[in-house]
Amino acid sequence: MATQQLTGTPLGAAYPATRLVPAVVSGAEVQIECPSWCTVDHTGKTGMWLEDLSHESDFIDLEATVVGKPDGLQLFARLGQDLVSSKAYRRQPFLVLDGGDDADDLTLDAADEFADNLVAFAAQIRELTRAARGVSQ
């Protein structure tokens, strides 16, 4: 896989699971538990209420050089967690997958399955390009 085409902050097992960070909620500074992957400055948002508190990672981008288009961004994703969401799955970490027109949410299990499908898809693309070049495997 061409990792140089992926952008964003690398996420790995070296990160601690959570940390305490300051947040301003209803005008008061409080300490909240924040996942290691969250890159939101919780003190930078003024006028936040508890229901506005959410965690977000940096985006990771999937790019392709497309003929006739200056921007090669095809797909981007990030982690999210909305602590007081009315949707139960959003109160846990989830993946936001955005193709540019509309964003979709995936549970972590569905995101793992999607990643497996991407690996299989990439292998099939390689087979197609090799076939087009007349190269045998």
C-alpha cells in the first residue's frame, strides 16, 4: 500500500487510551476524559453546553490522481464520539466516512470490515492494471 498518499495524524497502539483535558462547559472550566485520538481543543469553543461536547480525530484522506481533475481527494474519514447523543452508537467511538457529497457513520466493527474490503478492493485493482499491461502475476 502506498502509505505516502494517506494523510492525517497516525493513530497507533502507542497512544494511551484516555487523558484528562480541560473543557469549557456552560462557561465553567472542567476536566473531561478525552480519548487519545481526539484532536479537538475543548477550551477553544465558547458557549458550549454539555450536549455540544464531542470528540473528533484528524481526518485521513484517500487520494487518487484523476484525469482532468485538480483535486485528487476521493474519500476521507475520521473518528467521532458524541457523548450525549440521542443515538446510542454515537455515544461510543465511531468512524465518519465521507465521499464528498454525504457522510456516513460506521460502528468500529463495520469500519474494520470496510477496511478489510478496501484491502481486497486494492488487490483487485492491482489485478486489473496488471491484466491491462499484459503482466502475469
